[in-house]
Amino acid sequence: MLFTEDFLHYVWKFRLFDRIGLQTVDGQDVEIFSAGMHNKDSGPDFHNARIRIGDTMWAGNVEVHLSSSDWKRHGHTHDSAYDNVVLHVVFRDDAPVVLPNGRRLPTLEMQNRIAPELHNRYHNLIFGNRQFIPCENSIARVDGLTMGNWLSRILVERLEKRSVAVTTALAKNRGDWEETFYQFLAANFGFKTNALPFELLARSLPQITLAKYKNNPLQIEALVFGQAGFLNDEPVDDYPRKLKTEYEFLRKKHNLQPVDKHLWKFMRMRPQNFPTIRLAQFAALIVRSNHLLSRILEIKEISGLRALFTSIEINPYWENHYRFDTESKSSVKHLGQSSVDILLLNTLALFLFSYGKQHQLQYYISRSLKLLESLPGEQNAIMADFSNLGVKIKTAFESQALLELKNSYCNHKKCLDCGVGNKILKLA
């Protein structure tokens, strides 16, 4: 029988073994009132268990091993952290464990108490040959309530992990939420492909500098395109020439150092997504949006949040240009709804959650989750594979949770720590 010690932890934790006539290996009756709290740090595996052994009620710790000889092999013999172990749970008892005081440690052997069906389901999960996730042959059988509860839990896990980056940046920005939000929003305006140069741009051009020119769109555009490195050459068209003139003055005034233009990527991109168009949209957003995070914290409806981005009007020059000095067919270049939804998902939902967590305000955490429930589910290869397995994905709440499930649980075969995996193991 092939399994890991984690499986034995799982069996003990949920009491998934034959408990009729429980006895220690030396014949003492055993009754379990509490299996204890599972400890995943150093020390005994389960804390504060309540167990009657013979005529004595014990309150203490439980240690779990595949073989009783692992007690010595793992160095517990002279480790005081294990002095309060009241029961040794093993799959196979191959050597008695004697404590320093000369007392034999009560041992419960599980070898003949685990149902073969449970082990077979475990073996198929952990060691089965799967292409996508360990439970791909069984996940469709998991009821909606179990799936929904588990996805809700791990979505919060995902947001908590991602909020660490917000907290770190906030510390670097001396607690300035608006500046931190501006930097994250800029990075997400790059939509992965140009996230890095957009982030570098925002860090090189703080809001305190931009605020001085809020009433002058041309100067804002000059600062954005100049710091992005697009005004280093000698332009031909009148609009970029004006930008260059403004930027050269502002660059000297504020001692600015532009981002390397070569960092921006154009290849294999639709013209609508060219960084020049995104920069024009970003500049327009800066012009019309003062204290953007504060406004977002006040707007309750998703329609209002979307309107912040869909109503952006960029400089008319870009109606028939995708690059400077290269004319193209005239077209409207607003942010599309799918692009706006990505910004809402990756920036606004994250900051609502992080702000709520930082200030211990459940209201904003709930708004973050509600926003994700209002956004459509993402479309990517991972979501396509889940859909093919029968998993229904309607909202970003579900798609984000499934990404966490795949990356943090399925990829590492942490089925025993997963609510879905637990349910599958218990399915008859």
C-alpha cells in the first residue's frame, strides 16, 4: 500500500478509519473525543487532543508516523517538544517507543483499519496519470455547495497573497495610498506585455509632479510620452513636435530621466493595444481624474466604476494614428469593455480588498468580492480546461478562485488540503 504520511494525517484528522474496538498495540481500549488541532509547523502533528486510553482521560498531543520506528529516526527521542505526546498513531508498528521516563508510548496501529476504497481513491488522486489536475476524472461529481464554499475560501487566499505586494509598495510610498494605486494602475495599463515599462514610467513620474499640470492636458501628455522615451527623436507632425518642446522644458525643470524606449513592445499586438495608444489613454485618465482611489472608494456600482475608464477621450491626433508621424485609417480608440474589466479585476478589486484589510473595514472587502462577482469570468487556457471538465465559470470570482486552485493546490497535488479533494475522497 503506497501513500504518504500526509494521508495518515488526513485519515486521523477526519477519523476516516474503523473505530470499532479501538485498542493500542498493547491491548488498552482507546476512545477519541477530539483528534486535536492539526499542526503544520514544527512539533507534534496534532495539538490538544482529548483521548481516553484504558481508564485514563488524556489531554495532550498526537504524533503520526508511517512506522513507529520513525519516532527515533526523526529525532523525537530526546526532543522535549514531544514530551506531551499522549498517543502515537502509526500505519505499521515495527518498534516500541519508550519515553525517557521509561513509560512505553501508547501506540495505535492503523494498518487494518483503513478501507481499501479510501486508499484507492487517494492513490488515484495523488499517483494517477493526469493531464491537467489530479481530480479531473472526479471533479464533475462534486456538488455545487462544496465547490462554491471552497472557491470562496481560496479566492480570499488569493487576494490575501496579492495584497502583500500592495502592502510592500505602500510602505515604500510612506503610506500614500493614492500614489501606490497610481503605480499599480499604470502597470496594469500595460496588460502584461508592457506592464514593466508602464510601472517604471509611473515610478519615474510621481503624481506630485503631474498634479502641477492638471489643467494643461498638453503638458500631461508631454510628461507621459516624454518619460516613456517616445520624444527622443525629431518628430515631423505638429502634435509630437509640441509635445517634445514641452517635455524638454519640463524634463530640465524636474530633472527627469526617461524610460528606455526599447522596453516597449509592439510586435504581435493589435494596433488598438499599441503602447502609444495605451499611453494616450493613460494620460487622458490622469487629466480627468483627481484622487482616483478616493473616488473609487466612494463609487458603489460597477457601472460607475466602468464609466471612469470607458469615458476617456484621448487627444484627437490618435484618431488616425497608432504611432507618431505614421498616419492610419481613422478609428475610435476608447478602452474596450474587456480591457476595462481587466483593469477592474487586477487593480480595483485588489485595492478595495487591500484597503479593507489594512483598515479592518469589512465593507471594502465585501465590495471587492461583489465586484468580482459582477465581472465576467476570464477566458484563457486554464479556464477552458476546467470548462471541459464540467466546471461552470460565469464570473471573475470563479475564474480567479480556479486559478488559485490550479496554481496553489492542483499543481502541487495538495488534494488533502483541498476542499474539493476532501470531498472526492469521501465520495462513495
